Amino acid sequence: MDDDEDYQALFFAECVELLGDLQEQLDKLAAGDSDPETVNAAFRAVHSVKGGAAAFGFEGLIGFAHIFETVMDKVRNGARETDGELSALLIRAGDVLMALVEQARDGGEADAAMVERVTAELHQVAEGGSPPEAAEITARAENSDDLEGTNEPTGERGVTVTLTPHLGFLRVGHEPLRLVRAAKALGLVGVEALGEVPLPQAIDLGNSPLSWKLQFESAASIAEFYSFFEIYEAFADVKIEAEAMLEAEEDEPQPSAEPRPDPSDANDQTAPVAPISAQASFGSDTARAKIAKTLRVELSRIDRLVNLVGEVVITQAVLAQRLSEIDANGHLELDHAVESMSRQTRELQESVMAIRAQPVKSVFSRMPRVVRDLADKLGKEARLIVSGEQTEVDTTVIEELAEPLTHMLRNSMDHGLEETSADREAAGKRPVGTLRLSAEHRGERVLITVEDDGRGIDRERVLQKAVDNGLVEDPEAIAPEEIDNLIFHPGFSTAESVSAVSGRGVGMDVVKKKIQMLGGRCTLRNTPGQGTRFVITLPLTLAVLDGMIVSVGDERFILPLSSVVEAIRIDPETLAILPNGSRVMRLRGDYLPLISLREALQLDGNARPEEMAMVVDDEAQGPVAIIVDELIGQRQVVLKSLEANFRRVEGISGATILGDGRVALILDVSSLLEMSTSAPSQGLLEAVG
Amino acid sequence: MTENLVEISDDAIEATGKTKQYVTFLVGDRVYAVDIVMVREIKQWSATTGLPNQPSYTRGVLNLRGTIVPVHDLRARFGGPLTEPGETHVVVIVNIGEQTVGVLVDAVSDIVTVAAGEIRPVPATASELDSSAISGLVNTNDHMVALINLPALFAVPAEATA
Amino acid sequence: MKRILAVDDSASMLNMLSDCLRGAGHEVVEASDGREALERLRETQPDMVITDLTMPNMDGLDFIDAARSEEAGRRLPMLLLTTETADHMKQRAREIGATGWLTKPFDPDQVLRLVDQLA
């Protein structure tokens, strides 16, 4: 049973790959690619899904994959030309196939109406719409069950099998001696050669015997005999006669001739045989070759390795610290060894992390379908332009991306784009809405953008609603950007009525929370009338982080190095207090907002004056000075989750273990800034996000 | 430390059949117990790393062989003052569902066997916290042992994990 | 114990087949398409081949066709294991000398018995 589940899990993982590939090929086809390998690859993808579906008995999937395959076959052998209409249908069919795979994997219901509609259209293309052969497959399976069921053995009886080989019987690998040996298990008691033929043991390759008569004394059912001899039937005549047969078996149907190649059944020999391309296009060929060189490894094994390497990194840090404590005499060689080890550990860690890196394509490729589905449901026309799919991110991050991206695209489709094409044209835009989804690396982070060219966020309406809901006290005191950010407020939805698409509880607050949980940030830029752009920045990995260790009192904290611009020893002369009570620090002529970590985290202990200012650059707030007692140093740390055994803590993105075994918290700079800037009255009753 | 606080007669066990083992520990003069299957290990107190903006009974986190485990002060959780932990204090590491959590107590006292029939319900007059956090009481010669319901006391609200 | 060359481009199918065969004590040589299978055939001299039909690079039929003209493939039992049921395919399978045709999903007992019968 467990094995079965393993196979299924593998099958579903494969399906995701196959369907991604399928979509790619179908897109190429739609773009007018006439390379036969494109069609072949698409055909194979559908075919493989069908094969797996049949193996696991996913009925709905088998039926649909079959009709899809039939149509693909027609395209492949040139019986049907691809035009725009057909390409569109094939793409929809790919979507339905994906939906059915998901249904088989996750349970739940695929959109029955859509499945039905696309199935009907495929049947139409398949001409006459013959009923799916999948039904036949299962019918046959049931049939053979029946056979066995009605043939309970009733003691031993004599069975005679006459086998007359055709020419080629030996050439295709049949070996009479093996047959005889294997037949013993069925109760073979004697072999007789009919006609002028040598016994099987003495048979000569060139000489094809006429027949053998095999005598059995057997308790096996007749169905078992048929099943045993079925394999020889392609190259021999087989006659099975049983004595003392049960009456019920008299009118038993002959077992299906299905599983053997039977020339007499081949009534459509004129049908064109699919041209199996021996000269696949160069591009797809090399792509294949590349895929073939990959190795599938269970993620849990890699995770174990990542964790182990993480432990090594910590131990290495402990070792380095201990050595520095005892090595007061400065043994140079020891220093070098420790240094090399530290470099190697780091390389080891990077290599291990690289194993888990994966292009975001695996999640991006699912998004066009999301947009098509929504366009369908909402009756809006939209296209999605995807770029940067090859950007690599740790797989732990990728897995978590699908959900927030889907929400964001939903939001853009539902609220972002204008209601109708006419509305768009009236605003001087092209009738078809455009969504863009892109990914790129930026330093140690990945930047993902979801953008639409719709009407933008209606600030008046958002503000009105926020006031109605009591989220905002003083509408006058709110800056336009703050209004935009209200859509991240829990439970906020700009739609007048809760729409079937965005629904309740899948607001942008969920997106923001999710992104923050991943150690990321989510910002938006709203240009009323022209569109909305959401930018997510995420760490490339959720496992390690380059950090600056700082201390406040007895506690040490980690600031992600990526957010630190510079560290400055505080000159009291540069500090000032603004009339509203907030503090600033002057730096090269600019005034930076100042946040005391001690105050922000309400750390007690004697408040000796902080000595160091860490200047961080926040997308939302610009440069900010975070003041701490001391700067201890720079260190790569292994991220440990607080949530695993506790919960998310505001201002903190996780924890790590330092060289001395103590836990240090990792600061979440943007959440820290939000905490300390939204606290003073700004018209908001509570912190947003 | 191994003074036997709870003595339950063999007769009583035989009468009710089903028995369970509990680990008992002391907080001041009160005796609490948790099902032994939930207890993972017992550690001597060591300084924790504080967490910002948490209830006062959450004493912070510690490093348990590479995982980060929160430590809660049981005395403070039941409304008492914060424990001032020293070398004699212990942290009982327990599993609550999928999570591992540390509970700071004064001392661990014993392992006792309790028959199901001997567990008495919490009186209706108990405070709201007590009635949800205590799943039953067991009386002994000179002590009352409160069986504590760890999930009710320390489980993380569903919202926070979403 | 027999050495069986199992060929399928789908890793899950291949795993399932291999596990079934290995579970019965056979040695399995795996290949993920016809071209690779041809190489394995030459290198490993298997006692039997079970191959998928539809695969990239070289499909099951072309593989069997090519294998028949190899020393290691002459008189070698070679089964096609596939969901394909079109008659012209079966006819072609017969012509190029496939020993037999098995439809997916396969019955492990049947596959093991066929190994006993043929290999």
C-alpha cells in the first residue's frame, strides 16, 4: 500500500513536469511551430499521463486523456491540421488535464462543466466522437475478473493444449523448453509432438515444428490456461480443451484477443503510421538529453543533508570561537586551518543549497491557467506575460509561492482589470488586459513582480470602506500610499460585493502574511487609472543567512546583512528629537528616522546609551537607523524556525544558534520598522499587515 | 526528590483496571502531573533568550540540540509571580501535538501510577483557567495532584500558525 | 534469477515495473528510451526485454526492430507494455518481431509469470 502511494506521488510529480512540458509544446504549436517533434512531445506527454492514470485507475483522467490523445494523434499524423481554433482547444484541454490530475491528487472537484465542454469539443475534432476506449480498458479488466470469479477450481482435471507455432515463433524469442518448464507449474504431465517433428528438447532453430500436444492434470481454471497461453498466440495457434469442464464454462466467452498483435484484426492497415521522428529538432533533443541527466531524489533526503550541513556550520563556529579563546599565543598554522575549514564549510553549504535550487518556472508555469480560468469566469479578456522563469530559488521557497501568486493574480483579474473591454477602450487602453509576472535576482534576494494595466486601486472607495469598518479614525491624516496599503489589512476586500472569485478570506492580507512568514516583503505601487504593481522580495533560501550580530544588553540579535547599508558609531551630536517626539539621526546632511532596538522590542536592563547605529535600507521607509549597544561581527547563520515549536513573533523572522550554544533572534527589519513607526498616531488604529 | 507523594493502593488499581503513569512536579506547594507519554526529557534550567511582546509567562526560547524550543513558566501561567529560576529549577520538555515545549517548574518529584477510576473531575467552582487547564484531580493521603491539560495551557492559537 | 531490461520514459512506471521484477529476485537493467535501451542491451545481454511503446528519441517499436538485428537481441523475448491498443500498431509490432503485447496497467503476477515462461 505504501509502495502504491510512493508510486502515485512519483506519478503526480511526473505529471506536473509532463503537463508543464505539454503546455510549452502547445504554446509553440499555437505560435505556428511546425516541427514534428513539438507535436510528438505533446503527444507523448498526454500519452504518459494516460498510462499512469490507467495504472492507478483514475477513471475520469483516463477517459479524458484518451480522447485528448486521440486528437493529438490526428494532429501528429497530419489527419488534422492545426489552426488557431484547434490550438486554443488543445491548450484548454491541457488545462482540463491538469485540473483532472489535481483532482486525482488532491481530491475535490474539477470544474465539471468545463471538463464536459472540452471533452465534447475534443470528440467533435476526433470525428464522430467515438466513445472513449478507456471505458473499454476498464470493461476488459472487469471482464477478466469475472472470468476468474466464475471459474473456481473444482479439483483436478485433464486439460489438453495443442500449440502450433507459426514461422517466426522461435525468432521472436519463444523457447519451447522454457514453455515446457513454466507449464509444469500449471500441472503439465506430458508433451507429445504431432507430425514429423523433433521433441522440444531436440529442436533445431531452422526447423519449425508442426505442433505439440501438452497434457495437463490441473486444478487451475480455464481462464488461467488462457492467460498462460495468451502470449504465444501471436506466433502460434493455441487450442485448449478441458475434460470435465463445469457447465458454466461451456458458454464462457473467449478471452479477449486484445493483448496480442493479431493480424486478422488489423482491418485498418492502411491507416497512416505515425511518423516517429528520428531527427528530432536539435533544440528539443538537447533539452531531452539534459533532462535525462537529472537524478530524482526525495526532498526529505536533501533536507536532512541541509540540516546536517547547518549543524556542521554551527559546530565549526563553536570550534573557531573556542580556539580563539585558548589560542592566545597565536598559532598561525591553527589559524590557517580554521580559516580553510570555515571556507570549505561555507562552500559545502552553498553546494548543498544549490541542489535544492530550482527555477521558478515550476510555479510560474501554472499561472497562465489560473489567468485563463479567471478570464473565463469573470468574462474578462486578459493575457499574462511571464518572464524570468529561469530564476532559481530554493525549492522550499518555490513550494510556498504558488498560493500567494495565485491570490495576487486573482486580485489583479478581479479588482485590477476594468470590468469590460469597453471600459478599457474608453480609458484609451487596448481591449485585452495585460498582466505581467516576472522574477529576477537582486543580490541575495529574489524579486517577483505581479503587475496589471487595469484601473488601479480606487483610493476613495478603499478609504470609505476603511472608515466604515473602523480601520481608520481620521481620513484626513492618511497619505495616499497608506490608503493603498489598507488592502493588506486583515479582512479587507475592495470588491463591493464579495465576488465568487476573490471571495472572502483570500484577501491581500493573507498574501502579505504568507510572504512575511517566508522572510519576505510585499509592497505595492498603485497608479490610479494605469494599474497596480505588487512586488514581493524573498530570500533565495530559507536555510541560511548572512548576518550582522549586534547586542542589546545581554541579548544578541542578527540583522540580515542584505538589509544593512552601514554601521556607524553614534555621535550624540547628530541626534535630534522632532516636535512630534520621534528621534532622528543626521547622516551626511540627511535626517534618518531612528529606532532603538531596546525600545522596539521592549528589552529591559539598564538603558545605557546605545553606541552603534545600523543603517538599514527599507523599501517602504527608505534608510532608517537602528541603534544598538554593540556591533559584534559578521557571521553566516543557520535559520531556525520559531514557528515550528511556537509561533510567529512580530519583528522577528526566526532564530539561530550561536557559537556558544545560545539562541539569538533574527530581526525582521521591515516588520520591526512597521511596528515602531505605526505605533504613534498616524490616523491608523492598528498596525497594518 | 524521589519522596513518594502519591500512594495508590493495588486494590484500587485492580478495581478500575485501566492505569496510566504520570510525571509529577512541584510549583511552590502545589503538585501537578502530566501524562508520562508527553514528557520527552527533563533539563536543568539554563538561561533562555527572551522573546519580545509575549505574555510574561513565556520565558523565551532555548536550544534543544539544534531546535528552538519555547519555555513557559508554569507558576506564572497559573497566575502566580514569575519564577526566579536558579540551578535547582528544571524545565520539563513535553510534546504537545507536533510541537515541543519547555515548562519551567520548581522540581520534578516522581512518577506515579493512577487508575482511571481515581481521577476526579475539577469542581465547578474552579476558576475558568483552572477548569480548562486541569483535566482532573487525584487525591492522595496528604496531597492533591492536579493533572494538567498541556494543550489548553500552551498550544499556539490556530491563527498564529496560519 | 533473470536479467531483464526494463524500458520506460516514465520514472513511475519504470519504478513500478522494476520493483515488481526485483521483488521476485530478478536483476533489472533500466533504460528511459529506446536509444539508451539499445546501449544497455549491448552492454548487459539481458534475458528478456519489457519496453514501453511511446518514448522520446527512439520508441519501443523502433527499439525492438533495431534490437532484432543486434547479436544480443536475436531470439530475445521482447514484450511491449503499453496503453496503445490500435491494431495497426499491433500489426507493426508483430512484423518487427515483438514477442508479445501487454496492456497497461500490468498485472504484476502476469508479468512475473511471463518472465518464467519466456526468459
